[in-house]
Amino acid sequence: MPKAFVPLAGVPLLGHALRGVLASPDVREVVLVVPAGHRSQTEAIVAEVDAGRSPGAPAPSPPASVSSVSSVASVASVASVADAATVTVVDGGAERGDSVAAGLRALGDRVNVVLVHDAARCLTPPEVFARVVAAVRAGHPAVVPGTPVVDTVKQVDADGFVVATPDRSGLRAVQTPQGFDRAVLERAHADAAASGHGATTDDAGLVERLGERVLVVDGHPWALKVTTPADLEAAARILAG
């Protein structure tokens, strides 16, 4: 099962994420890029969220400050800042880059600020969305939220021996949504496809390859990535307050 459809308190991660992103005032258009075989399931979740009901089994409503949208691995989600609030579901591709590219193609012509977000980070608070959008609108072509790294990080070689200990004061654990000037993101994906670097877990990394600077703004502990059972338990505790 793709992570976007894993239940959290009886509701798919995608349901929590979509409900949150639609509550973010800056977001006016959402494109959900889903893997083959999950389109009807996604459309049902969208319909229930749009109707103001919790997708899936009854569950407690999340805190008012919880907000996010959807995407993970081949399930990429592109949210855009435009004029009209819409939600569109499209099929994804073999790689994350293919899925993001499909989402970009589905956006309206007037969209110029794009957010790429993961359903696995379904509890990202609305202030993170706001910070990312504000920074892109201020002229930064690529913006990512991040939190300081609290653990000491060791770089090791192929045999497991330490070769370096980076200064953690300059390290950030990057989260989503990642925000971009649309033209820059499209150029980054085109360049990656042409050079064979399309397989990536981080769209900002593609923009870095263009020589563009990527700004890091403050993230939030709630924007954790739900990947393991322990992550799911942590997210459930956040929802429970």
C-alpha cells in the first residue's frame, strides 16, 4: 500500500494532508499525482474532504493548526498558488520526478508559485506553508523548510569507518512543502531528464544543479515524515493533543 493511503487515526494520510492544505489560505489549486490503480480511491478521498467529512472511518478532528497536502515516492503532489481553489487527480509516473512533472503539466497557465509536498508529512502546520510561499513571492526561486539537526552526524565510507564529522550547526533536516518559482522548477526537471538525473527524492536538489540558491526557512517538528510504525505512533499522539 502506498504510504499516502496508510490510515492515521482511521483516516488516510492523504485525507489529513489534503484537508490541511485546503485550509491554507495561500493554496488555490492542488494537483494530486497518484500511482496506477489508486485513482478512484483518491477521488473518493477528495470528495469526502471536499464535503467537509473525514475520509475513512470516524476519527477525531486534528488540531486547527494542523495543515498539509499529499505526496510520497511515486505519489507526488503539486500545490500551486493561483486564483481558484480546485483539486485535480492525475496519474503519476515510474519515478518521483516523472510524477512531479505530470503534476506541473496539469497546473493552470497563470500559476507561477508551486509547492511540492509529501502526504507522508501530513501534519505540517499552516505557518510552514505560509513561510515558504512568502519567501518564494519575495523573489527566492527555491525555498525549503528545515529544522536544526540535533544529533551528531558522522560520514562513513563503504566499510563503515568514519571519514568526517560535519559541524551540525550548519546542518538542517529538510521537510516539505518545498516551494519554487514555476519556471525554475520546470527548467530543473527538464535539465534532470536530459542529463539522466531525474531520479531524486528532493526537488530542491534539482534546482541546486542549475546553480540556483535554495533558501531554508524554519520548519516544524510536526512536519515529521511518517515512514515507520514509530512515526505513525508519534503522529497519532500529535492528533490526540
